[in-house]
Amino acid sequence: MKNVLVIGSTGQIGSELTMKIRREIPEGNVVAGYIPGAEPKGELLESGPAELADVRNAQQLADIVEKYGIDTIYNLAALLSAVAEKKPLLAWDIQMNGLLNILEVAREKKCAVFTPSSIGSFGPETPHVGTPQDTIQRPRSMYGVTKVATELLSDYYFHKYGVDTRSVRFPGLISNVTLPGGGTTDYAVEVYYSAVKGEEFVCPIAPGTYMDMMYMPDALGAAVHLMQADPSRLVHRNSFNIASMSFEPETLFAKIREYIPSLKVRYEVDPVRQAIANSWPDSMDDSCARAEWDWKPTYDIDSMTVDMIACLRRKLL
Ligand code: AKB
């Protein structure tokens, strides 16, 4: 991995992943791909090249890969679960037609491709506790449908054409740099902002709803580490369960109150998000990722909370 294209570089994951790869591979070209209206700014813009990279424009992608000699593509273009339910055709266009364009460019130019999957690739019939690596995947949301299809299409390009596709199923990601938008797990980010700003938090997810969550530094580590893993050890490719913590909303709120006792929360459950959350795993079994490429998270709910609050206090106050 030397010359890298990050598609969706200004999003929640992309904004931090692009900077991490630039720091780790200073001799490479790490291109920040963006779409109009989501242009990179500040350090992201100044620390390396940036190019318009709309996944629906195959020629644009091929030109970037050619221009920079790209060997690895991180494809982070996606509508998250709640917004994909409102715009299912657009979600399909970005997530599936976009992926096909990327995989075709990768086949022709011999690039490796990372396209994240998600806990959203599971559905109501999936075993919810200790969700196995290989199990029933029958999601009922458009987001989930595109994530299962992403896994299958990525494996297809590996088996049929030898394209080096790899992926993880991300839990809800908690971060303090760029806000997520339109996800089911967003509450677990937003509550930290409310807590630090001293505002009441209105929670769209009901008490008692367990979901897998992860702190962004662990998620970024997984995305980089998997693409550098020894391919001869990989039994699976698209996609690996990865896990670090699983909690219900009230557990997170109690943890934040250990540091900010004044946090006020009111529940106003959003039926769309709640139905999606109910269909997702409570906790995934990530033993295959641990065995095949030594996956190991570093943060738990306590260390994440300490770091989130410290970072947001510096950013917001
Ligand atoms: C979402 O909530 O849609 C995402 C996800 C878990 O994939 N954060």
C-alpha cells in the first residue's frame, strides 16, 4: 500500500482515515476523493492531493488511478441506514453501481479495494448474541441489502478476477472529528456533544437496545491493518466481524454521567431507526478476525468516554 485513493474522504471515517494513512505512508500519494458540496478543508486539503471522485463516474475514478499510480482504494461512499431508508434508489446507485465502477477500475488497474460492510448486513433472523462470522444475513433495510450485496460482489471479484478485496463489518462508530449523518447508531456520538455543551439530549433509540459500537481509532486501525495483512492467512475476505464493545443507551449515559453528572436525557423514539436497531446484532463474535489477521481493539467504553470528553472539550469549549 503506497498510493492510496480514499473515496468519501470528508465523511466520518474518511476524514480521519486519510490523515492516518498520510502520516503512516509519508512517501506515498494519499488522494482525498470528494464530491461537490463536500470539499476537503484545512489540514485534509493542505497535507496532500485532493480530487473529485464520484463513485458514479467510472472515467473520473480511472483517471485518478492512472494519474497517481493508485494501488489501494478505500471506498467509503455510502448513505447510512436511516437516510438510505428515505432515499433507497440513491442508496442503491451509490452503494452498488458505485461499487461496480470501483471494482472494474480495480480489475483493470490491479488495485486492492476496501469497502466497509456493517452490523447492518444482518437482519431479524440473525442470531443476535455472539453473532457468528458466517450466519444468516437477511436484512430488511436498503442499507443492509446493499451491504450484503457489497460483500458478495467484492468476494465475486476476488474469486473470479483475483482483485484483492477485503472488508470489515463496522459496528456503530464513535468519533469526535466529523459527525456521522443519518445512521442508526449516531445517538452514541451525538450524546457526547450534548453532554459537553450542557444541552439536553433527545435519544431516538429506546432503552434496552443493545448494539455493537467502536471508537474510531480502533476502526481506523482495523481498516489499515487488514489491508496490510498476510493474504495467505485470510480464510475470509468480505467481510470480517470486528467488535470491541456492546451497550444499550442507558449504559452509555450512565458512563458519561460518571464524568459529566449534569447530562440530561429524554427519549423520543424514532420508529424507523428503532426497527433497524432491533434487527441488528446485540454483540458480534469477532474470533475469525482475531485468528486470521490478529485483530484486537484497544478501547473500551470507559477509556473511550474519557478520551471523547477530553477531545470535545478542547474542540467545543
Ligand atoms: C449506521 O448506523 O447506519 C452506521 C452503521 C452501523 O453501519 N453507523
